[in-house]
Amino acid sequence: MTDTNSSKIGKLVPDIVVSRLPLYLRTLTRLQEEGKEVTSSQELATRLGFSSAQIRKDLSHFGEFGKQGTGYHIAFLKDQLKTILNLDMMWDVALIGVGDLGHALANYGRFTRKGFRIAALFDSDPKKIGTIVNGVTVQAVDGMIDTIRQKGIRIAILAVPVNVAQKTAEKLVEAGVRAILNYAPITLTVPAEVKVQNIDPIAHLQKMTYYCKR
Amino acid sequence: MTDTNSSKIGKLVPDIVVSRLPLYLRTLTRLQEEGKEVTSSQELATRLGFSSAQIRKDLSHFGEFGKQGTGYHIAFLKDQLKTILNLDMMWDVALIGVGDLGHALANYGRFTRKGFRIAALFDSDPKKIGTIVNGVTVQAVDGMIDTIRQKGIRIAILAVPVNVAQKTAEKLVEAGVRAILNYAPITLTVPAEVKVQNIDPIAHLQKMTYYCKR
DNA sequence: TAGATTGTTAATCGATTAACAATC
DNA sequence: TAGATTGTTAATCGATTAACAATC
């Protein structure tokens, strides 16, 4: 088995496995920062709170990246994971909604460092349109579809009020967006080929209070 | 079976079921805003993209909330879910790290509306200490443990730089915090009785680019 | 009553883990 | 070689779904 650039033919990789790859990547980067060059499924497992078997199984969906007796060369495995996740390129991202949250996201330096460039900002508030945030001019939502199409943007971050989130998502889909990171507390309805990931701090807090009896 | 205030005795509710309860709550609130008084597992399922069987099974862990032929009374089910999730009270929350993200979170009105009051703000930057954000004075991280203990705060939102996140989490645990919403891109190591939920937008984006071949 | 929908059971499906031969 | 660790298989574990009796 030498196919390391894509998943094994005929086998679909479970979504939950894909979810863990960014965590592996993150952990490898940290290990590297600590000066390590080689790691093992056991070390990764300890760091992440997973089992070592799970890590080996997950990676086995994509190829063979380790050496028996030695483990994994960190720089090599990082590169492989980046390739698998299509992170060997810079992705342009549209950010819709430049309120407090949108503002914080537009200024979040980690996006750029990790290969996600905020290439366009949109808002519907006339007071915000035309202002410059982190070097990018805020545009009217009215022209959003054209701009996103023209720039070929495939990823959007949705930070608009919940009452306009679904409508805005539909515009994004029309504009050709394939992935939406949704901060609005609502389940978006989009075509199956469009990926949505939701971030809702309230939902996370509410889950934890379940365990906080008092 | 009339035990509606807690899970069935002797049966532990799977964590993944607990994760979905806040989404049910959110959807019920939306249905209510649309003027509905009654709903069904099928309607909830369609809204959420789940199966109706899953919704009925999830709810069955906690009691019987519906009526055959009719469905669920929305206000009643909402109340029950709130009780199950310990949301029938106001929770004090400490927010650590008042950078761009922390600032946005401190100003996020939805926390208060959903029963989470930002009761204390902490930062280590002398320029921020003493400033007031959304009516709360930013305090030095130095006195954090005492303040959290004194106020009996059980929930913390961690929005500090990644390099101090683990150290800060340990202080929070020492102060008696039982639940941490972690925005730093690192897997925190905490005692088993402390719940951690992670929010990492980069991880979400990286998951989606896996499916964005190009 | 007839139609609708629940709560639950059993079957199915999928993910995790334990164990180990292979081999560095 | 001896020790360590991989990749994979098979077993286990757990979650989801289909189906339906109960009943509103």
C-alpha cells in the first residue's frame, strides 16, 4: 500500500476520522515546537486523550506514514496530513457580518498563518460599508454574490444575526460557496454538496451545565 | 415511567445524547417564535437534519414528554429540557483573556439572555486591567483564583493565547471551576471531573477543505 | 372511529479497541 | 539481536434506525 495522497480507492473515509485529522496536525505542530522530530501513536494519543489504536487506524485510511519500532517522522506526517486536507495552498475566505464577532475574526491572525486569507468582508449596515478592517474594505451584502463569484471564493464564515442567517447562506450557495463556518445559532438548510460547520458557544455551555449539578 | 427530572436510574445518558439537547432546545425556541405551540419528532428531525427515531430515543432517556397522535407541547418540552440541562438558574461565568475575541465574547448579548452572566473578566496585560468592558472591570490574572473561589464561579471561558492556556486552565481548576469553554487551539489536560469543550475555527475550516477538492 | 404519533424493542450499522504478526 | 512500534484483523462496544404496539 503506497497510496499516500488520497484515501484508499473504494473506501470512503468516515467523517469522524476527517474531523480528527486537524487535531493530529495541531498536535504535531506543537511537538515540533517543543523540538521533537519523531513521535509515536502512543505519544499523540496521550496528548489528545485518544487511544493509540485509534490514531493508527485513522491514519491507515490514507496510507502508511510510520516505521515499526520508530514511530512517525513529525515533519513528514505533517506534510502528508496537510496534503490530505488540501492545506497545501492558500484558501480565500469571505466573512459576512462585521459586528463584534466578525471584527474579532477579521483580526484573528491565526487564519492567515494557517492558510486562510480573509479576502472579502461584507455587511449590510451602511455605517460599516466602506470601513477598512485589517486591510480589507467592508462591502455591501448587495454585491456579495457577484464579488464571491468573481473572486472564486469557496469558503465563507457566517457571522450575521440569526434572523438573516438562512437567507444569507442561500446567497452564499448561489455564489458558489462550498463550505460555510456558521456562527449563527441555527441549523442551516443547504444542498448536500455544501459543507457546514457550526460554532455555538451557548450550545457548548449548555452541554456542560448538564454535568454541573448544583 | 414518570421520572422526568433526571435520567433513568442506573442508566447513564450517553454524552452524544446530551450534546444534542441544546440543539433541541434551540429548535423549540425557534418554532415557538414562529407561533407554533405543538411539534412532532418528525418536524424537529426535519429542522435539524436528524431522524425522528433519534429524537424520540434521545428524549426517552429522560422521560416521556409527548402524546401519541399529537406530538410535543413546545413550551412544556422546553421547560423540561431546561431543567434537565440545569438551565433553570443563572450561571456566573469567568472570562479569561480580554483580547479581540474576549472583547467580542464579553459583549455577546446572547450569553445573558441564555442564563450565562459574565461575572468576572481577567487579563494579564496591565493596559487592560482596570478597564471596563460591558459593565465589568477587568482584573489581574494574579488575583483570579481568589476571586473565582470567592464568587463561587463554576464555569470559565478561556480566551488566552495558546502558550498560557494550559497553565491558566490549571489555575481555574484550582479555583474550583468545573467547566471550561476553551478557545485556545490546544488539548487541555484537566482532572476527569472537569468538563472541557473546545472551539477552534481553524480545525473546522481544515475539516471542510478536505471535501473541497481543487 | 380513523389517523397520527409516541416510546420502546430488536436489528442494523458503524466506530473503537485489543491483540499480534511484521519489521524497523 | 532485543526492544519498540507499526498497520491490520477480528472482537467488542455503542449508536442509529426500522418497525410496531400502544394510545391520544
